[in-house]
Amino acid sequence: MTEYPGRIFVVAGSCCVVLGGLVAAVTEPLELVKGSWLAAYLVLVCGAAQYAFGTVQLRLAGPSIPPARAWAQLTCWNLGNAAVIWGTLTGVPVIVDAGGALLVIGLGIALLASRPAGPRLAGRVYRCVLVVLLLSVPIGLALAHLRHTA
């Protein structure tokens, strides 16, 4: 049961990458105004990051992530991303903010669990990616508010 959150992260991340590609393919023909943003968000944030979380949980971190924390991270990450997408597409920044808060919690869980494990370089790269994602959350929230007021 301990490895289920990691496997779900990998599968959900892979699905988000494919979904992002499909959104990119139909953005122009369907004249989706925010289609380009949605495709990039699905691929990079929902997909690639989620895949990385799962890979680290399954391969690098091993049993060091308590199952309850892994499930909490999975829940926060997916609900947070859903809220960011919903809030952005509907133009309601407060929903984006709520999603951003959930993403920060999910990233915090990942950072706390990412103590040195496995190959040292891989662990360092992973922690750097987590920090970049963490720093991108307030930037994304600010952009959501700027888009809404413009």
C-alpha cells in the first residue's frame, strides 16, 4: 500500500502530459483562448512534476515517505492543480489562490520528504526542481490577478 501514491503520481502525471498534448493539438482549430496556457500547465506542472514526485517516491526515497504524507501530497497536488485550472479558465483569482495554497502544501510535503536518498546528484536536482516550483507559485498567482484586472 505504501507504493500506491507513487504509482498514482506516475500514472496521473503521464495522463496529464498526454492530455496537455491533446489540448495543444486542438487549441488552434477550436480557437481556445487559454488553450496554450492550459496545454503548457497540464504538461509541465500537472504532468512532469507529478511524474517526478512518483518516480522519487518509488525509486529514490523508498520507505522514507510515510504513506499518510504521500497521500496528502497527492491530494493537495491534484486538488490544487484542478483549482488553478478552474480558477484560471473561469477568471476567478480567489480559486487560483486556493489552488496555489494547496500546491505549496504539496511542495512542502515533498521538500520535507526529500532528504538525501538514492544518488546524490538526482536528489539535489529533484530538490532544485521543487524549489523552482515553489518559487513559481507566487509568480503564477500574481499573473492570475494581473490577467483578471487587465
